[in-house]
Amino acid sequence: MKKTDLKEIVSKTDSMILKSWILEYAEEHPSFAQTLIEKFNPVSLKKDKIKDYPFLMKAAFDNNPYSSGSRYNDWVDFGYDAENVRADLEAVLNDVDYFLKFGNTKIAVQICKDMIELIPEELEEMFIYDGDVQVMYDEAIDKLEEMLQKDLLLPEEKKALFEWYKIESKNTDKHRYVGLNTELDVLQQYFLSSDEMITENLKSLNQKIEGASESYYKESYIIQKIKMLQNLQRTEEVNQTIDQYIDYKSVRKIRLKQLLDAEQAIKLIQDGIKIAEKLEHPGTIINWKDDLLSIYLLLKDDAKILKLAEELLYTGRTSDKYYAILLLHTHRDDWEDTL
């Protein structure tokens, strides 16, 4: 009689039966249960001890063929059954919540990244009319955004995710038309926590703007750049970008909104200055006037810019800034008299 091979027995045993036995045995043997927890605790579980998630995602497409028959009863498998693929992908993505529950963000991020990379590669145009598969692409991005929004990632994890995003987002053709309610670029707003990230993001956006062959996408990248600069409060660069691309409809709308907001802001600031003067708060007055100067710069009102910049040059905290503004907006022939 041949020697019993444990490896063969385990491989031939139904996984559900095996899992059930393990749980029963663990309840009766605490030391075995503790060993299991230490070995497979999701808190510290390493990549080599988890499921092969890329394989499972690929299998979702391969194992759910779409069959079509002819009047001669000939059935042919081609493409995939989108509804069943979504169900399998959803089961995989549910594991992200499991790992997040125990704080293992590294594995959770990796599962999302794998799905975002794989779905565009497997997507077939003839099967996207119902959006089943694209929904899972959206959800993977949403989960990454949630982690970034809640600041769940360690600094090194966030940096690693940014490096991945930087490479993956450059492949615009791959990710185009995939998302239904979101897109990969929604993540870029969370990568502004260091000068390096900001520089790389702006560089990437400039490359996308220059390389966009369709005006629709070029305009979209321009708006992304403007919003990023607005978030960074880089007023001068915002205005320069708007001026550069003012021919685009959505850019003109931003400029119009700025002008409408400016009128309300000027009144608000002027009221604020009056209150600060009554309370004799010189620092607050300077802050209000600096904000007012930013609006006049937006409106390109040179007379008010020069008057206020000269006033702030004497009373402000950043004289170099106001000197530069005066130099820029004073006519060359008048500069000597201004000095």
C-alpha cells in the first residue's frame, strides 16, 4: 500500500469542507487557533500569504464566456458575460474592506491598483453598453480615494501610490472611456502634500495638455490644472493659465465666475477694513488689503493695483512682493519718478 501523501489529500479535499474542519479543530485546540491567527492575521499579512488577486481578476473574464448560437444550433463562446464578471470582481474587491478593517492598507491598495490596471486591458467595446464591468473600475478608484481622503496611508505608502499613479495616469489611451462616474485623475488632488508631488503633477498635466489630440481632453486637462493651482492658492499662475487658454468655453466660465465673485469680495473686504480700523488692528488691515490687491490683480485694474501696492510696500510684511508688483505694472517711462 502506498504511503499517504498529505499534500495530495489536501489538494483533493473540497475547500469548504477543509475550512469547516479547520474552524472546528481550532475551537477545540486553542494553541492551533493561536498559530493560525499569528500566521494569517490580516493586520500583518504579507503579499506572499494572500490570494493571487491578479489571477482571480483575470479568471473573472476567462471563466465567464459569452455564448452565442446560430439557427443551426452552433454555439460559440466569445467575449465575456459582463454581469457574471462583475459579480466575480465584486467578490474580489470586497476583500479590500476586510484588510482595511484590520488596518492593512498596503494589501488593500494593491488590490485596487491591480483592478484598475487589469479592467481596461480586458474591456471589450461590444460588451460595455450596460456598464457592469466599468462599475468595478469606478469602485476601485473610489476605495483608493476614500483611503487618501481619510488619510489612512502611511507617508511611504502614499508616496508609493503616487509613483504608481504618476506612471499609470500617463497612459491616457488605456484609461479613456473606462470610468462611468469617475476617472483615475480624481486621485491627483490628494498628491499635493510635498513640493515634489506638486511639481510632478503640474509637469504631468502640462504634458497631457500639449499631447492631447482631441480638444475635449485638452480642455479637461486645462481645467484640472486650474483647479489644482486654485487649491494651492497660486493666484498668479491661475490667472496666467486662464489667460493662456481663454479661448476654451469652460475656461471663460471660470474667468466670468472670478469677476462675479470679485465684486462681492471687494465689498466684503472693504467692510472688513472699516471694522479693523475701528478696532485698531493694523495687522488685520494689512491682511485685508493684501487680499484686495489680489482681486485688483485679477481684474487687471492697474490704477488700483499701483495705489494699493505702493501703500502696502511701506506697511506690508513682504516688501519684495509689492516692489515686484509695482515694477511689473508701472509704465517704463514712469518708473524713475515712481522710485
